[in-house]
Amino acid sequence: MNHSYRIAAVGCCLAVSVCQSNTSFAASEASSSSSVTLYGIIDTGVEFLNNASATKGQTHDVTRLTSGNLSGSRWGLTGTEDLGGGAKTFFRLESGFNVDSGALLQGGREFGRLAYVGLSDTTYGSLSLGRQGGLFLDWMSLYNPLGNAVYAIKMQDPAFSDRLDNTVRYEHHFGPVTALVQYSLGYDNVTYGAQPAGDTRNARVIEAGLRYKSGPLSAAIAYDQKNGGSTSPTAAHTTKAGGYEGNVDRRIGVGVRYALASTDLFGGYRYLNSKAIHLSTLSTGPVEATSLYWLGATYHASAALNLSSTAMYQNFYGTSRDPWSFQVDADYFLSKRTDLYLNLAYALNRNGSNLGLNGFGTDVVAGKNQVGLMAGIRHTF
């Protein structure tokens, strides 16, 4: 009997030891909390455009189903893990798609909108690596009523929708002020491919900005320098035939937003200097400079209805082709996740300007004004 009691006692000790070990492991897992979230937006509607094409000198209207009108259709995963002591790791994978066909966007990338991972610390700021948004997308596009919608600021300058491959970003918060710098070692792998060995200029991007947010006021300033690639120049005036293999675009933008009781006011300015450049000798060729101005407002008519309007003007120095664009929008929320919208826009072209409501030289006849109307539905999850 004594021998049996000894065996039972040893068994009890082992059981207690295993339970304590499991409890310790569970406590360790709990202290290092992590989360992963699935999210997305599905936005689609019908668009009408006039003066959208020309056959034998005749202009035509276009009516079509469109995707991503107010917000680019997407799905994504985002997650964080608490490392303790104010530090955490984070990631985001975001894929853009066309609702009409289900096709991938952003050059067919699987996660073409965003794909990055990083570390952050409450004292030292955050560092992230991967495909990330440009500053004119992440910051400056927010200083107009419709953000990154089709009939918004990116129609006047595609840099307001830039996403950058191979990017290192550092961000730090100082009270109401945020400072950000980032560098891309090659912003478009689909177009330019891998960087040639020893190349330190082609398709490189340098960006820096400051943003202030406190109470009803938000304001930001951003600088962007983008080098073209030798295989595919990014400016129309840049040609290999002329001896210039790329270009250097330099932008500076300023935006402000002020929230009143029921109305948000927006305004901004962007200067662009684009120089054609021979990347091997750094000699410069033609220079193009423009100034872009915009003003806008969003009126919160009720808890469910927002009414927005924007006016934008771009001055092309040395020419008389200075287009205007105007937009009004009604956005009605059926719920927190689903809204219906109606967006009316007008592009005013002068002296051969070719601003289309979907961008310069896109679905518009040069010199012709254009009216566009979008009606659609947007659902978030």
C-alpha cells in the first residue's frame, strides 16, 4: 500500500507541474497580445462622360460601369503585436481590384495598394519597409473634400495617388506635430524592373513632410522628389531621341483643413518643377513648371447626408493651357457601412489643354470641355 501511495503522489506532482507550465505559457501568450483584422471596400457605379472620344472628327459620349469612384475597391489584412515597453510590430497587406471584372489593379500586383511591415516605439517613432503610399497620397490628398476619389485632386496630378515600391519610412509624433521622411530605392518594379547594379538614381524617390493636427485645424507641408527610370520616361517631354533618358520631378505641397460646426473647409497649393535629365551625365533639358490651387468644402447637412464641392485651377507656366475643374457631390449613408453617392464634375479646357475628369489625356478630346456624372454605391467591411 505504501508503494501505491508513493506512485500516486508522484503522479499528482507531475500533474501539478504540467498545469503550472501550461498556465505560465498561457500568461506569456496573453502578455504579448496580437491582432489581425480583415477589412475592405467595394465601390462601384455608373459613369457618364461627354467629349470622351473622337472618330472622324466627331466627339462621342460614353456610359459605362466603373469601380473605385469615391474609394478604390480593395481588401486587406492589418495586424499588430505588442512587444512590451511601448514597442510593437505592425503590418499591412492591401489588394486593389476592379469590381466590374474582378481583375487586380496597380499593375497586376497581388497586394498593389500596400504591402509593408514595421516596428514602432512610443519614444523613438516608427520604421516601416515595403510598398507604401507617397506623401501626396497619404497626406496631401486629404486636404480636399473627396480625398482620393476619381473626380478629385488626382485628376489634376497623378502624384496624389502615388504608391512606392521598395520604400523605407520613418515617422515620429511630437505632440500635435507629425514628422515623416521616406526613401524609395525604386518606386515601380512593374514598369522599371529591378534596379541595375550600382545605380543610385533611376526611379528613386525622396519625401519629407510635417503635419499639424489640433482641435478643428489640420495642416501639412510635403516635399517630393521623384527620378524617372531609364527604360520608361515619366514625362511626355522627355525622350531618348533628344538625348534625355529620364526626368526629375520636384513637388512641394501645402494643405489646410478647418472644421466648423457643420462645415469642413479645405484649401491647398502644389508647385511642380519637372526637368528632363540625361541620367548618365546629369545634364538637363526642357523644364516644365506648374502651380495647382484648390478650394473646397463639405457641408454635413444631417447625420446621413454630406454635400461637397471643389474648385481646382492649374497654371502651366509658359503656356496658355491652364485648365479648371469643378465638382459637386452628394453622399447619403444608408448605414455606417453603406452609402449612395452622386458626383457631378466639369473640366474646363483652354487652348488645347487635355484635362479629362479621369486625368490628363484620359478619355477626353484635347481642347474640349467635359461633363461627367457618377452614381454609385459603396460598402465597407
